[in-house]
Amino acid sequence: MEEKVMTGEELVEIVKNQLADNNPKKVTETLMRLRMTGHSREEAIEYMACALMVEVYDVVKNDAEFNHKRYEENLDFLPDMPWEEV
């Protein structure tokens, strides 16, 4: 069975939908925090898409459930991306 790989554009679209729905609230909070520290809206959304990608990758690769807590923790790290060091 072939694994479906999400594109960056799809991840960005999911983040935009999360922002529109204000769900999870941490996404809206993260956008505000990144904007207040000088990042453009587009850049902030791309950062958040990277945090989302970590979770999507785990779901696909390890047949795991989406870990909402870890997703929110990864949003807290932004703009740093410590998972890249692994």
C-alpha cells in the first residue's frame, strides 16, 4: 500500500483552516506570538505547518494517532524547530 504524502501547501491549508476555526486555540495563540516577534503572517503559518508536519509524519510512518499535546508543545517551540536535531 502506497503512503500518501502531504504537500507543504496542504499542510499550510490545514493550518489556515485551524486558524479560521480557532481550533486548536494554540494555533491562534502561536500566530499572534510569532507576529508580535516580527514574523510575517505567511512565515508564521509556514512555521506552524512544520510543527503539524511532525505529527502527520508520525501518523503515517508509525500508524500512530495524532498527538495533540505534542503538536501544541511543538507550536510552543516555534520559531525554533528542535525536532530537526533528532
